[in-house]
Amino acid sequence: MTGFGKAEVSSRLGSFTAEVKTVNHKFLEITFKLPNSLAIFDDKVKTLIKSRIKRGKVYLNLIHETAEEGVKNVFIDESLARGYANRLKKLKKKLDIKDSIRLTDIISFPGVINHKLAGKGAAKMWPFVKEAMEKALNKLVKDRHKEGSFLFKDLIKRINRIKKIVSSIEKKASSNVENYKRRLENRIKELSGGYKIDAGRLEVEVALFAKNSDVTEELTRLDNHIHNFTRTARKDTEAGKKLDFIAQELHREINTIGAKSSGLNISRGVIEIKTEVEKIREQLKNIE
């Protein structure tokens, strides 16, 4: 599901801003951008995100704006900066570039400006980073819940439609054998020119058809899957994968019914259910 959350926490060590957004994805995929001063926390950041989000592409941007007290801990690697400057001068000469080399170009390279806080010193920043992230994640989850409520209503509407179609198929399936028997009798009369029908042979053919076209078990399983789908959608957390599995089973059973049933009225119902199941599975890609 999609969502966005942003939060800022101020402290004597600076201002910490967390921006987090998610987009739809089948699995959990985390991408984050941390400043050098917070790079030490990348494992903790991942763990915190995983504790709140189980599915989707997650993009996190952490910003650390250093306070006056924190400026004391800023370290500029002059040797590294000089090395970058020399390399840039050589490249500039080689490519015959006239533009001048600016300070902003040099300090943008990794490692030129670092935060001296390390070990216990760096640990002092984590509570503020964690607070900013938790606030941003709370807003993100709330945003995702809004989308989830709309998706839930759509899923329930579609599963209820499937339930009605299944009920209709159950009624039609019971009369399917009688219809076949009547059509077979009429066909035999047409082909035999009105001669008397062998009742025994007819009953054998009808019994064979009834056996091959019996969908009672499939309809029972369909009813069970529909019940499980509704219950899971209403009660379970992290229901996306469970619901997708149930939708696969719905598709499997309705395929079997379609293969067994020759009646046009049942075939129409099968097609309608397949259409609804495909739409449900498409929606489930967005659900955690």
C-alpha cells in the first residue's frame, strides 16, 4: 500500500528529520539515504522499519542538521579534500574544461566532511533518530490504513458477488443432469426416426454424465474458501499473502467446475467468478 510520513525532532545534537514513503510491491524492499553522521545506524534503521512494515517498497530519507554544539564534532578531512581538488584539476586540464572548481564541488565528495561522534558519542544521537523515525512511521501507517479501508470494502464487495454467483451455480447444477437427459432423449429420437428408446442404455449414459459433471465437492470447497477469505480479511493482520493463497484456491476450484460443466448458464457464472477473482488478486498485490 502507498503512504507517506514525515517528522522532525530537535535536540542539542541537532535537528533530525525522517521522511518515509511506501509504494506497492509484492515483497518488502527497503531503500534509505543516511548522512555520514548517521551511517552507523543503518542496521537499527532497517530493524525499526521491518518492525512496522511487512510488504511494499520503502524509501527512507534521514536528514541531520547539526546544532551549534554539534559543530564542535564536525571533522573536515583536508588531506582528502586536497586530493579531490588535485584530481579535479587534472581532469579539468585533460578535458580542456574552462569552468572553475568550487568548494561546494569538493565537499560534496564522500568522506570530506565527517561527524566525529563515534561509539558512545554517536549512541547519544540514536534516541532522537529513533523518535523521528517512529513519528514518521506512525503517520505512514495511518496513511496506509486509510487506503486499506477502501481496499477492504472493494474486496468484500467482490467476494460477496462471487458468493451469490456460487449460490446460483449450485441451483443450476442440480437441474443440469435432467436437462442433459431431456436433450439426449430428443437427440436420439431425431437420429432414430422416432424408434423406441432403450431406457437402460439411456440411464447408463445419464448416470455417466452425472458422475463426470458432479461439482458438489468443488462447490463445497468454494463455499469454504469464501468463508475463510471473509474471515481473514476482517480479522487477520498481514493478511495479504494469506488472502492471495485463498484467491488461488478459488481460481483452482472454479476452473474445475468450468471443465466439468457443459451448461451455458453455469459457464457464464464461471467466467464471472474468474473475472472477480482476477480483480481480487490484482488488488491483493497492494495489501500488506
